[in-house]
Amino acid sequence: VDSTVTAGVKEMIVVMPDAFTRYQGSMYSNSITTGNWEDYVAKELVTYIDAHYRTIANRGGRGLTGHSMGGYGAIRIGMKYPEVFSSLYLMSPCCMMVGNVRPNPQAEAIHDPAGIASADFFTKAVFASAAAWSPNPKNPPLFLDLPYKNGELQPRIIAKWQANAPLAMIDQVVTNLRRYQAIGMDVG
């Protein structure tokens, strides 16, 4: 940001929400287990910033950016809320498609939040994804379903994960854009 301003870019307000959870991330998704992060960023945070700061309070004055999970969140939220955000800048976004899901014995061995905190990066990513995309309030103490159980893939859970992949959401986004255009909304 500093180098951008030094290069002569106009003033801007940079807002960086902390989406860290006990599962090591929120995936910027609405979840009964981690909270409604998508709603928070696209609705509550935008409303708050527009009400408290000198903003260009329309989609043309707003963009999203992020790296890895943040890049995923930027495209997910940007695709779902084109009436709110006009620009997206993604840096190595994760999870664009759910690829080759394989059982993770390390993840299956974890049964409490302390185990997640001490896990390797990829195991933490599994838990962040599961808490966001396959939450299960009836499965304590972690309140989520992993995409495998006892070493066996769980197709129902994998389908939930696949439904949250931005490349799988394209048809839905195109339908929404057409709907916005049909009512005369300019979405760029």
C-alpha cells in the first residue's frame, strides 16, 4: 500500500478484517460453526466503513483483495456481491476448485481446538475449510464434518466443499448478473 501511494495513486481507505478463528481461518464464508464472515464483509463492514469514514459509497469506490484464503474470500464475496464491489485483485487464491481430496490421518486424529493449533499448515487448512463448508452443530466438540471418516471419503461432504468452489459458482453468478441487468442495475 505504501509503495502504491508513493507512486501517486489517489487516496484510499484500506480495511483489513481479521478472519482468524479457532479453526485457523474462516474462508470468508457463512458458517454456523465459525460465524457469518461473508455477511460481515459484504454487508456489515461496508455499512460501518461508509457510515464512519469519507468513502465513495458505491460499488465503484470499493474493491476486494486477498492472498491465499483471502484471495478465495475476495473472489467468493466479489462474485456473490457485484452490486457492492467493482474490483477484485487476487493473489494466489486457494480453493478455486476442490481437487483431489485424500484422507488425512493427522486431521482425523485431532479431536479438540488445541490439536488444530499445533497441526501442520495443510491440516489447519482442512479444519478451516471443514468449519466453513461442512459445519455440523451436532458433531461436538469441533462442530464440523471432515471430508473423510475412518480413512474413507465422504461424498456428501465433498459435494458441500465443491459447491463452495468459485469456479463451480460461475453459472450461479452469471444468472445473478443477468437478473441485476434485467432490473436495470449497472454491475459493470
